[in-house]
Amino acid sequence: MGLFSFTQEIAIDLGTANTIIICDDKIVVDEPSVVALDSKHGDKLFAIGRKARSMEGRGHSGIRTVRPLREGVIADFYACEEMMRGMIELIYSKRKLFTPTLKMVICIPSGSTEVEIRAVRDSAEHAGGREVYMIYEPMAAAIGIGIDVEAPKGCMIVDIGGGTTEIAVISLGGIVSNKSIKIAGNDFNDDIVDYMGRMHNMRIGVPTAEQIKINVGSALTNLEEAPEDYVVRGPNRMTSLPMEVPVSYQEIAHCLEKSVAKIENAILSALEQTPAELYTDIVEKGIYLAGGGALLRGLDKRLTDKFNIPFHVAEDPLHAVARGTGIALKNVDNYSFLIR
């Protein structure tokens, strides 16, 4: 787009954990979905993204941090609007351009209700969107992976995000069967927080749980390439005295067992709803894993062994949905599966 263009096209992956914005085929914003609001001045926007996340659990009474999205949907309408507006402004503050009229494509969970879809649309319009289109996350993930979603062949996507796990069978440009469950990366974090309290009597926060998941998170208790134990520091729950505990990947695998099993059950449920001809296609091509949860060590092997169907982790699974949303943005007029 030139300097005097009045309309700018942007694609937004509005995620529970991270928000990614693509403009001119490039990722221009990749920030945590967190805002800090100044409650002493009428909840004025104080910080967004990484800066706001660094304030979680550390702010005083005048600053409150908010995660506007919970389980894939907007939980705080005002905070979400402020976050979207702030992140869009990041693009143009870097480029030192005026803020143009915006044409947006935003991805949403496949299980979204009409009310939830309306909430996303309203937030986008209040943040400056003149034309707002939406695409379901599994469809965006499939496009981002490079699958021909309009072919008469079945493909299956499991997108494990921060708030939801989206499972969908896609064929001929539509979602044939889908399952959306509110078990995902944030639940893994909650499992780890609870585990550290029960088993090690240590009090930790969600940011520390996230680091444990990144460093020693696993879906299997026996990995070929085992990570080193991760040392966790925090206060004792009973005495509040400092303590230091080495945590192994086997511990975390046991800790995450129930949540991973729920994802397995959801995949099985989606397969049960799949027509026989498409089921054959899926068995031949395998099932694709996307989203941050796809990076959990051993998850693809565990699922492959469980279902006897190959599971493939997408290349750069964290950005698969965003890439697909960006491709859909360039082909808005040709993609009938966009919600207008």
C-alpha cells in the first residue's frame, strides 16, 4: 500500500494467549494478548503485549492487567477493544503513517456462537475496522499449512491454542465435522500450577508454569531426546520461605495426563462424526497439528500410537493460523467460507 492509500488490509489471529497481525504479507505484530489498564484514570490503556505481560502479578492497585480473551472468546469487551486498537497503532507508529481505513480478516473458534461472533465484529469495528470478515481457526490453520481446502478430499486439523482446541474435518472448502473444546495451553499451565502446589508445596504463578511447560513439558514419560530438569524457584506454600525444586519432564507428563486425554477423546469424537470416504483420506494423509500446544514434546508420537493414524506437526505451528488468515485476506472475494 502506498502513502496515500486510504484502505489498509490486515489479518488478525486474535488468540487467547497471543495476538498476531499480518500486513503486506509480513507479521508486523506478535504480542501476548494482555493489556494493562490505569484504573486511577478511568481504565486508560497503560501498556499492551509483552510490556503488559511483564506487569502481571507485579502491579500496584492503580494498574490492573487483563487478558481480554478467555477460552477463545472475548471475556472483557472494553479491554479487547483497547488491545486491538493499541496493537493496530503499533503498526503505524513504526511506519510513521496515518491510520487508514482498515479491511480486516479475523480468525475465530469454530465453536463460536452468534453472540460471540458479534462481539468480535463489534470490537474490530470499534478498533477501526471498516470491512470485517471472519474465518474459523481450523480453516485458517489448514490454509496456513498449505492444504488445498477446496479439493474434494478430506483433511483433519487439530489446532491446540491457548484457550481452545479446535478439531475439524475439512473438504470442498467447508467444515464437514468439528469439535471445539475448552482444554488447551492455558489448562496445561493451570495443571502445572496445581501440581507444583500439591507435590512440591510450592506456590507459583502462570508465567512460571508457562516456562516449565516450555522447558520440560511433555505428553510422554519416555522421550528419546529428554530435556534436562528445569529448576523452579518460589515460595513454600506453608512457610513462605524460598525454595528451589528441579522438575523433570516425566513429572510434567503425569501432571498433564488428564488434559491430554481430554484432547484425545475430542479427536476420537470428531473422527466418529467423519463420513467414511473422508475418513479414508485422513488415514492416508494423516492429521495435522497446529497451534502452540502442538509443540508439546512427544504429543505427535503419542497421538500416532493411540489412533494408528500419522500425526504431523505443522511447520511453525504457532503461526499457521495467522499465515492462513493472511492468505484468506488476499482472496476475500474468492473464499466462500469467510463469514461476512
